Amino acid sequence: MLNAIISPTEGTAQVVGYDIITQSKQVKINCGFLPESPGLYQKLTAKEFLEFVGELYYLPKEIISTRIEELLDIFDLEGRENDLLEGYSRGMKQKVCLCAALIQDPKIIFLDEPTSNLDPAAARMVKDLISDLVKKADKTIFICTHLLDAAEELCDLIGIIDKGELKVEGSPKEIIDSVGAKDLEEAYLKIMGVSKIEDLLAWREEIPANIEKDKKKKKKK
């Protein structure tokens, strides 16, 4: 919704000053978006894929060429830009996807589970790239993730949502201190009402009880 791809059932929002309903085109121009499972054309080279994405934003060819050179340098992909994407590792493919999300030089970048399906080394690389984008390129990054250690490490401001309701918002330290937790994971469990591991495993005790009830019902029949 914040990328103006789907419409909200009610209400509205503004992204970089533009209304997601009445000014959806301006929202899309100013936003970069990396979904959890991005699509890549495996038979294209990295350069061809980025040229294709740039043309989708109606960027002039000379600007596309300049942006690709800059991004390949930032993400350390120089020398591999003419290789087919099917030969890239997962980490390299994620780099290309990040390049695609940045091709039009957006003001804000939305990343959905940016380290999903990556091995520890590739995940570390992507986290470092996200930090560099904030510090060196002055970009605002909006991350949607269930990985609390990544959120605690990368984010300045965190919001915890439960069934569409924003339950708490603040810096990692503020959220942790507000419930007397040692880290964000423990804070999350307390905020969501799950303070002990036994609560998470309560279903193990419920199953035998339910089986016994079913047996009694069958006997009565």
C-alpha cells in the first residue's frame, strides 16, 4: 500500500509528502521497492536487467547508463555486469535486486525481508550495504522483517504490528527499556503477551487433551 501498488480498504497515507491514493505516480517515482521474493530474468545479464528496470521508469538512456555504472561500483559488481544472472550466487542476485530498487535514485527504499534465504555471509554483506546506503547515500530505508536481531542492529525506529494494529513504536532501546527486557526479542515476546517459552509450546499439552475428548465423544456415539 505504501508503494501505491495496492489500494487500502480505508484511510490513506503519505510517503515523502505524496498521497498514496491521489498521487500514486509520484509515490512510485520516489520509492524503491525490494519484495521478499524478487523476480529476476535469469537469461539477462545484470546490465541488461538494470537497463530494463531503468526504462520502466522512463529514465533517459544516458542517465540509466550513468546510474548503472555508479551502482555496479557501489555493490562491487564490476566485471560481472555482462554475465547472465542465472550464474550469480544468491548474495549477488540480492545485490542486483538492490541496484534495481535504487536505479531511479529514490528518496525512500522499502525492503521486505532483505536477508531472506541468504547464508550468514551473504546476509552480513546485505546488512552492511543497507547501513552504507543510509550513511553514504543519505537514503531512508523502511524494512519489513521478522528477524528481530536484524531490526535491532539496523533500525533507528521500530514499530511492532499485531493483526494490523501498531502496538508500540520507538527506538530499539526505548522499546527494550519500556518492558525491562534484555534485547528486542525478549521485548517482543513480552509485548505480544508471550513471556515464557512454555507459552509458545502450550499446544503440546493441548493435543493429548483434545485426543482424549474425541475418544470420549466416539464412545458416547
